[in-house]
Amino acid sequence: MESASFCHACASPVAASEGASQVNGTGQQNNGNAGLALVCTLAVLFVIAAAFAVFQGSNSSGSRPFGTVVTMVKFQQLHTGMSYREAVEIIGAEGEEMSRSDLAGYTTVMYMWKNPGGSNMNAMFQNGGLVMKAQFGLE
């Protein structure tokens, strides 16, 4: 029976085989944990940024004072793998870029859409595709 351990950063289960080093086509050694650690680190950063956005939303007048920008219906239409442009078409507005990183061949960008009342959503895109989304107070 294969045993599993957990990522200390995000508490995700990790199969023992995922931690094994591998040699890629160029003869360089790849550590299977490096990719998992990157994803876990990005997930933790996403949660922190989402919490910060909620705090900012409750303490400011909002950057878009002319009505609701994002709704729960629009949020639910977003799916993993879609591009930022597709998300903008669904939401009907550009998001505010909250963070960007280029690390280990991954370009990760997080955007936020905020309503005047403080409700908001965040979406994280990695190498052009949606990988994670979160919302607070959408109706």
C-alpha cells in the first residue's frame, strides 16, 4: 500500500511517488516536490491576497462607483483553464491586477474585481489559464 504525506504549506495530500526525483529529456534532474511546492506556495499567496482584498474592500469607497461589477452568476460561469480574456467577456469589466510572478517557467497573475459595497472576487491565471478563483459576499 502506498503511503501519503501532506504538504506543510497547504495541507494537500501528496503521494509518496510524487516526491521522487526524475530525470527530464535534457538529462537534468527534476525534483517532483518542487512543482508541488510552487503550487502550494501560490495557493497560500492567493488566500492571503484574497483576504487583503476583502479588507481593502471594506475600508474603501471602491474603485468602480457605478454599480455591481461581478455577481455570483458570473463567478459561477468561470471555469478552470479559461483565459483572462474569456473571464473579462463573462464579467463585463477588466480586473485589477493584484500580483504577478514569473517563477520556474510559470507566469502567475492574480486579478480582482470589486463591487462598491465591498463584495469581490479574485481569479488566478497561470500560463494563461484560470487555475483558482475565490469570492466574498457576491449575490
